[in-house]
Amino acid sequence: MFDLEEKEEGTHAEVDLTLTSPGCPAAPEIMAAAHRAALSTNGLDSVHINLGLDAALGP
């Protein structure tokens, strides 16, 4: 995850998530786990996971 933005007075979050490979076979599981983890945050009613491959990753 490289960005998180709360919207709608803290009830909705937009999560920007990146993968290290465009063909990552674990992408569906990673996105589902991120969605579940974000929804477990107190006060959030909805979460949208944005998948991208443009984040600057480093060691």
C-alpha cells in the first residue's frame, strides 16, 4: 500500500495498492486481504482498493 485517503467524513477510504509485478499470481488474494484489513478499521463503512503499478518502489 502506498497511499490511503479518507473520504466522506471518515466512513469511506480509498487505498492505493501496488504490486511488484503486473502478472502477480497472488494479486486477487492481496487485494482481498487489503480490503478486509481496511474494513476492520473502526469507523470505516466502505473501502475501495485501487490497483496500480506506477509506485516508486525501492529497497
